[in-house]
Amino acid sequence: IVPVHVYGNICDVEKIEEIAKKHGLKVIYDAAHAFGVKYKGVGIGNYGDMSMFSFHATKVFNTIEGGAVTFNDDQYVKVLNNNKNFGILNEEEVVFVGGNAKMNEFQAAMGLCNLRHIDQSIESRKLAFDRYYARLTNVKGIRLLENQENVTRNYAYMPIIIDGFKYNRDELKEKLQEYNIFSRKYFYPLISDFECYRNEHSSDDTPVAKHIAKCVLTLPLYEGLTVEDVDYICDTILELGNE
């Protein structure tokens, strides 16, 4: 099972674990958006057999590029180390065709620097995130993600669902750009609509995902985004809705 923690919101890890145990399956989480997230006080990387985190420059914690995989079974150490290092076992043995997935020294240094203030970074995002929720909750035509119980957020993204607003998602994105507010259709399009997959899969098979992909818009959210900036964005959205 390969579940995805998206926008910093987590999957139902307990139910997924129950299903996996029932059928004897492994669980590998895509935790690209979930660095720093906790469930019931436990780091999200502790759930499942493995979790893969992204450290890309756009993430809450970044090493410019790269990522990390977490796991709690020593049997994976050797195969993962070999996999990231060309399949090289030692100076004279290459046991399989691997890749080059090693983090370089500059990336590691960047990561160590960012770790020193990750808590402040998340707190800064929280202030902006909370302001968005205070301003946009109960606005007609805009839906926000519900708060998850027992989850410590990382405030990675600020997605809104445009459904019944004066403008549709694409129109609102273009309107906001006129005010120098740059949002993102994230995620869009669905992977099944990519040219390389559309002849093999149909997005009609996943109607809920297809609908959300046409409605979701992520608003600016980053460390240092001020409450005043958020108010400007929200004021603009509300004024557009009342034109």
C-alpha cells in the first residue's frame, strides 16, 4: 500500500495498518509534505514500513534538493544503502544496478542550518495559516481542509477548494495574479491525464480526485509571510467574490 500524506494532512494510519496486517501487505508512505508532522505525539515517519520525505526547496524543511526514507527494520539498511550508491557493495563488488541517490555535502550543510530554526519556521507558517482560516472560514464557495484530531501540523500548504464561488478555480487564479498574488493549481492535472499515461488510464475512473483537481487552489504560504500579507490576499479574494 502506498498512501500519500498530502498538504501536511495525514492518512488514516491506524486503518491502513489494520488493512495491511489483515492482508500481509507492506505500507510505504509518501510523506513528501509531512516533515515535522506528528500523530498522537509520534513523528509521522514512525508509521508504516517506510516513509519517504522530500527535502526539496519548496518544502517546510529543505536541503535544496533530495530527501530521506525512514524505517524501523534493520533488514532494509543494506539494500537501501546499496541502492543509493550504484549497487556498490565494497571496493571490488557491485551486486546490482543501483542509482546515485546520495546527498552531497552542500545539501547536508544546508539541511543542518535549516534544522536549527525549523521550529521557528513552522511557527511562522502557523501564524499565516491561522489568519487564513480566520478570514476564509464560512466564505460561500470556499472550502477549507478540516482540522485533524491528535495531529501536530507542519503548516506546509494552504489549499482551498473553489466550489460555488463567483469565479471558478482557474478564473480566480488569473484574477489574483492581476493583484500580484501568485497561487498554484496544486495538484493539477491528475497523473492519469498526463500525456505519458492518458492512453493507459482514465481520470474518469477516479471522479472524486478529478473533481478536486479542477477545484483546488493553494494560496501563498511560507516562512516570513506576514499577517498583513495574508489580509491583503484574503481581502482581495473577498472583494472579488462580492464584485
